[in-house]
Amino acid sequence: MLSAEELTGQVDSHVISDPCCRPTVRLQASVFAAFKAMQTAAQEAGLALDIASGFRDFARQQSIWNRKFSGAAPLYDSEGARLDPAQLAVGEKVEAIMTWSALPGASRHHWGTDLDVFDPRPFSSGDLSLQLLPEEYDEGGPCHELALWLYQHAADFGFYFPYRQYRGGVAAEPWHLSHYTQAQQAQQQLTTAVLSNALAQHDVAGKDYVLSRLTELKERFIDNVCPPTTNAGEDGWLFG
């Protein structure tokens, strides 16, 4: 069980670093153990597996959010088309941000259960820079071979893809893995009251609107994730 402060990324007492990854990458200890087993299996299959991002605290998420809300960072629609923030109402701006970036306090990365993964080999020369875009994981992309392996084997190590498809909330993120057992527990703990209390304590842009619509926004963008399944669907993804 995580405390309210841990759930919302306001403290980092629940995460650690590990020699398998860069010191800035932190996760819960049990999630690291599962990741390292998966990393070893990937290596045995002739692949490389690394973490681009693990734990992210409230302050970092707030910085991302406020930059997008102010227009200092770009906004996109669910299809990836750039939006003009000057033409958006507050609610439209909030929804555009939440399509691609989590609300501070509500990021799954706060929990230490979720990680963004990639194949480091194509980026080692410096000619390519990882952007965490769907095309990097699609056929012909630098992470496609790893993605295919993960679609088949991530579930063997307790991981699944919460954003494998766009469901009207968060855009598809084929790089985002979640350790099901710990993440499911954290998601159940993250109530509207816990999130509202965290937001009330910080200078989050558009906070008044967010708080007034928090139940609706939480249902659409925070709780609306893809469930793990045991069979390959029509889209070719495999979970278990």
C-alpha cells in the first residue's frame, strides 16, 4: 500500500535505483526485479531492453503540465495534429494536455510501477534521438523488433500495456509498460479525494477547472486504461 503522498508523486520513499539502469531511473524494488528478469530474457533472445523513464515526481509533472497550459510547449489532438492554444477554451486545453501528458498527481509514473521502454542500440551512435513516438515502435521503426517481443512476452513477467490503444482518453503509447499487480493496487487507491487534496496544495495551471470536473476527467483519462487480456486481439497485441 502506498501513502497518499507516494501515490501522487509528492515523495519518493517507495522507489529505488538499480545498477541495471541509469541512476535517474527509479522504480519500486519488486518492479525492478520483474524488469531485470524480462531484460535478461530479452538479451537471451538477442535483443536489448532499457528504460527511458520510470518514476516521475509531482514537481516534474507539474512543470510539463504548466508549460503546455501556458503555450510554452506544444499541444496536439488525439491524431497528433498541432493545436493553437490561443483558440482553445480552458476545458479544451485541459483535455488536449491530458491526451498526451498526465495531470500532476495522477501520473502512473508517480507510483514506481510504470516505465517507458526502448531498444538502446539504434540510438547508441547519436545519429538518432529517442522521441517516444508510435512510429518508433511501428514496422520499420528502431524499436519495432523489441516491441514485437514485448507484445508476446511482457505478460510473462507481470507487465502489460495500459495504453496499447486509444480509448478516447490517453493517446496510444506502445512504449509504456505497467506492472499489473502493484499498478492495479495503486489505481484503486488513487481516489478523487486523494487527487483533489494533492492538487489543492500546488500551483497547477487551470486547477479551478480541473477540480470542478475532476470526477469526469479521472474517469476518462486516468481510470480509462486497456485491460490485460489472455488472447491476441484483432489489432495483434498479446497480453496475459
